[in-house]
Amino acid sequence: MQDAKKRTHSSKAVDTIIGKNTDLSGTIKTTGAVRIDGNFEGNINTTSDVVIGEDGSVAADIQAVNITIAGKVEGNVEVKGRLELVPTGSLIGNAKVGVLVIDEGARLEGQIEMVVKEGQKIVKQQVEPKKEIASK
């Protein structure tokens, strides 16, 4: 857990913080980094990074350069760089990414589209929810 907490801190200065005991809805449009430790519903569009802390719960479509998810996100994400789901992270929605990192224990339900450099193929992969095996 300690390792996951360390990685949920962006190396860039965070310009917008939604605290642990905060509920917010609407649209965030910024050029700075965003960190969410509370509840947010709406849309996020930044030319920087987004970090969803372990206590963060987001129901939104997100566009960012990099996204690190340690909490819960329901919505579609578009990431020019790296999407990282740490062990406590959950993404329910589709993702368009440059790089995808999923740590053991993280949850992902949706379709992934990896966009690579020009001239190379776009890789599309659908991740199906794990089906429970009925015990006899």
C-alpha cells in the first residue's frame, strides 16, 4: 500500500485539489494538474496530469496527458501519455491511451485503445469482466 500511495503523487505541482470531504459536480477545464481525493461528477479536461487518490470517486469523462488512478473512476478517459491503475484503482469505462500500466489488484472494465506513433497500427483490445465460476 505504501508504494501505491507514493505513486499517486504527481511529480508536477498540483493546481486543483478536491479534498477528501468534498462533493463537487461540473466541468474542470485547466492547464494545470488536478488531484481528486473527494467525490466529483462531470467532466475534466486538462493539458496536464490527473491523479485520483485512494479515497477519490469520480463519475466523469477525463482528458489529460497522464492519469493515475488509485480510487474509483466511472467514465471514459483519453490520455495522451500514460494511464496507470495502482492496486487500489478501479476504472469502469473505455480508455484511449498511449501507455497502459495496470498493477496487480487493480480493476478495469471496458475497452482499451492504445494509440501509437504515426505509421503504426492502433491496437484495440476489449477487457471483459471476469465471470464467476459457480461452485458445485
